[in-house]
Amino acid sequence: MQQYKNPVIPGYNPDPSIVRVGEDFYLVTSSFEFFPGVPIYHSKNLVNWELINHCLTDEQQLPLAKARNSGGIFAPTIRYHDGLFYMITTNVDNGGNFLVYTDDVRGKWSAPVWIKHKGIDPSLLFDQGKVYFCSTSLQDGKAGIALYEMNPQTGQLFTQPQIITYGSGGKYPEAPHLYHIGDKYYLMIAEGGTEYGHMETIFRADNPYGPFKACPHDPILSHRSAMGSPIQATGHADIVEDQNGNWWMVFLGIRPLEHAMLHNLGRETFLAPVTWNSEGWPVIEDAGVIKLDMNGPLPQPALPVALSFEDDFSSVVLKQGWYQVRNPVTHRYQHSDMGLILIAGDETISDKNPTGILIRQQAFNISAQTELSIIDLPESAKVGLTAYYNTDYHYEAYLTRCEDKIAVCLDLTVHSIQAQVACVLLSPLKTISFKVVADQRYYTFYFRTEQDWIQLGKGSTAGLCTEGTQTMTFTGTFLGIFAAQKALVCFTSFQAKQLPTDYHIAGLPLTENKPKLIQDENYADAPVNLP
Ligand code: 6LW
């Protein structure tokens, strides 16, 4: 038995689905309005996961122009059969259910194969020469799980939809996966909705069409009664047997802020060992409640995890891990020997298609910094660093030109409220660096024109949390760089690194949001030189 830490894939990585091929595990998560779509993670030990590719990497596979905030790509399922990987998902704003496939999981996936079924959370079972497709279904206003037989190469559905369960009574029966284990068919679903009442339930039958009987100790996983737990909203799971015959469950969960039932990191991917009781039903930990520190018979030893990301933009292609909001306008991004050039149009960062690249925030205590050099900064143009949730929730420190003077400013946007909380005039300059330090209370922004970082101001972490958004959202916070309103800029570096959990900046209260020297442990001896 080895120890490991949850979540195994931190940051916004919801609706995980997993498959094993030999000694390799592949896991996909949903991606909503972000490009590229459906990230693919690889692991040998189920704990250390590397982002290796995406299933959806072009506009034909991933039309996002019409995608709402937290619209676009919902939950995916990955399966492997006869040398081919299949990924099936739903574009809820353009086309509905579709699958793509490939014989090289690290390569290009096929064009979309569309499937005529209205529902979400599609899944596949390859079984005894047949291919079963199941998904949520609303019949006569009643939510259930529908099953079909299909041809995965054409998307053709051979049979009429058969409702195989309405669930165990929880709202939103969804995220179905059908498994043929031993001489039984197991149907596992999520119920309760992807909030604090979330749960995972399982049913069993002698054939794929049922009748399905519920597991006597359902829900097999739920934190709905574990109020004190630092983990909440667990559910939407998939299971896999490892090469040693041990079973594992991956599922989503959230880590609310210590001081509020709010989460800014999104729904993350968690792992739990599965044991089978004498009646042949799965059992997860202590009555379906899991912990941050876990033990299990990992297929290979766990390695230390270092959450950091670095890019000197020397590569001609964007590094895995960078995301854009909806389909990128490719001519706005140019690789050069100096770095990554962003060529903004008239759009702002609140636009549906801002010019910028983002990485997932994977830890509460994290810092990100970037260095940039100005090529052209017309009046009102903006370039800088952002903590970004979606078009309506983002904080950014940026360089701009107002009345022909150069200034660094901090804007906070929450709902339809946009406030400029700091603005400092600077002498003309060519390069500048920005930094943001995040913790459970604040995103604190800094700028540097010479040796010392100067604190610009803060935005509250609570303002970038899923529970507070004005529409239902499913994503999490990103950190990244942007250019807006005709700015022409070259970013020369970007680094993000996890900070010690006890890392804390002796900060000024939010109300005093104007630039002032703040001593923090890293810059204890920094002299003040405000312009
Ligand atoms: C996912 C579904 C869900 O497809 O949210 O609330 C959707 N439940 O299972 C997006 O994550």
C-alpha cells in the first residue's frame, strides 16, 4: 500500500474518464469554452499525471464560436478497442453528441462522428462484438439513462433508445458508464447534480438492458453528509482495473476555501481505491467518503508532485497547458526569436474571444509572473497578467496608455461591475514585469520596472469562485497573459509556481487598494521607488 495525495489532477479538471492500455493509463476531462478541447493525461501509477495531448485541436472538431460561458464541451468518455482510442462527448452549443478516434493517443484525432441523440454525458461499452452507447435522456419530462447499440465509425444508432434506469431518486441522473465485469453488467451514474449534494450510485443486471437493481449501500461515493471534510461535491466517476487486478475510481470533487463554501480552483480530479464486497458490490473507502491523504495498492510508486509551469516562448508551437478562450484568432499570435508576440484587435479581455493564453490555477497558494516588451501601445491599449474565470469574472494588472502617458493599472471585474482599483503613471519604458500571488483570500498583483516588485493591489479570491457566478458555471480560475485594444507586445517569459501553504503576504486591507510598499518575505529588503 502506498500513500498519495488527492486531488491527483488539481485545478479545473472535471468529469474525469479513464482507460488502461497495458501499463499506461489515459484520462480525459471536460473543457467547455476553452481551446484546445478535452485534455488527455497519461500516467503509469494513477497519481502522477502528465498532460500529453488534446482530443479536439481544430475548429472542425471544436466549433466554439457559439459557446456560452461553461457551454461548449461537457463530460467526455475515453475507451480503447481493437487498437483504437475513442473519445465521445457533447458540444452543448454546437452539434450535440459526437465522437473522435485515433490509433495514436499522442497524435491527431479524427474528424467528429456526430450521433443523433439529445442528451449529455455519452459513454461507450465495447462488448461481445457490440458497441453500446448510453447517455442522459429526458422522456415525458422524466430524466433517465438511455441505451442504444451503435456503429462508432458512422455514429449510426441501430436500436431505439431504451431507458435502463431513472436512478435512485436523486435529481439529475447523469454521467452513466456501463461495464461488463464478470458475468454482470454494472451501470454507474452520478446523481444530485454537480454541487454539494453530488453522489455516485451503481446498479447491476444480468444483461445490458436490465432490469438493473440498485446497490444496497448506495451512494457508493458522496460527501453530501461530510460537512467537515475539506473535500466536497464528489461524484461523476469512472472505474478501471489495473494490471494487478486492483480496481480504482476517478471522480470529480472540489476543495472549498477554508473560510467560505466557495471554490476558485474548479472541480478537480480525485482518485480512490475500489474494493468489492462479498456480494460483488464496489466499496469506496469509509462509506464513500474519501480524504486528501490516501493509501492504496498503486500499480507503481507515487513520485513527488511539483506544481510549476514555465515557458520562455522559444518554441514555435504553444506549449501543452496553454489555453485560449474559444477558437483562437490565429493571426493574433506570432512566434518570434524574441518570444510570443500578441497582436490584439479591438477586443478587450471581457470579450468572448480575448487575445491571450491561460494556464489552469492548480493550487491555492501560487505565484505567476511574466516579462514583456512593448512593440506598440496605442491609446487605451492594454497588456498584462490576468487571473481569469470567464468573460464576466477576471482581475488584470496591465500597462496602458492614457492621454499619451504610460500607466500600470489594476482592474477587477465581477459580474457586470468593473472597477479600476489602482493606476500609477510611469516614465516611458520598453519592458515591464507583472506578478500575481494567489492565496485563499486574495489575488495580489505586483509590477516591476527595475529591481523591485511594487504591489499594485488586490482582488478577493471569493470574486473568482464558481458558486458566485451569475449563470451556472462549471469551470475554474486560470492565470495568464493578454493583450487588448490594438496592443502589440512581445512576451518573453512566464513562470508559475506553487507556494508553501503557509505563504502569506502581510497585505493591506482591500480598501486601501493603492500602490504602497508592502514588505513580503521575498523582498524584505526592497527599497521603495514609486514614480
Ligand atoms: C457534466 C454533467 C454535469 O456533463 O455537469 O452537473 C456537466 N453535471 O455530468 C458539466 O460538467
